[in-house]
Amino acid sequence: MREKNDKDTRETIATLLVSGFPTEAFPRADSHAMILDIVARLHALPDDLAQKLTVAGFTPEPVDIDGLSQSCETCMYYLVHQRFCELPELLLPVEPEWSCRLWRI
């Protein structure tokens, strides 16, 4: 059942992202303080997918920072075979080419 739900959620996210849905993709969370701030904001949200995407700063394509491509598939929280982000504050089905500002090596 989760696979169908994940597929539906992934399609909803894709539709939002390619439609120009505004997210807080920048600044990237490149300091511990910024990470803590974003995580706290995510914890304070109701269970709302659009708000989660906004605060996490999702983009439909990788973000290049100083020559380093930041995509879900290169993030330490990405589960390759499930196409899923296991960051506890997100726990979302994702596509490998997407990105969020909580990306980590």
C-alpha cells in the first residue's frame, strides 16, 4: 500500500514543483544554526505537504553550489531503491533529480 501512496505523493509533489510552486530553496542550510532553524520550522508545521515542501526548499532539479550538484540521489538521507527521503523531518517519496536545502553528503 505504501508504494501506491508514495507514487501518488511523488506525483503531487512533481506537479507542484514544475508548476512554479514557490519554495525557500535559498539560502541553503550550510550551517548548523540554519539546519536547526529549518528543522524547528518543519516540526512546528501541521501535517501539510505544501508547507513542508516550501520550508524544506524543494526544487525539481539539482542545485549547483560551488560546483557541487546537490540532488536527492546524492544526499545521505536518500534511499535509492525506494526513492525516498528518510530525513525524519521530511519522510517523503522523492525523485533522484530533486533537491532540498537540507541536502547533506
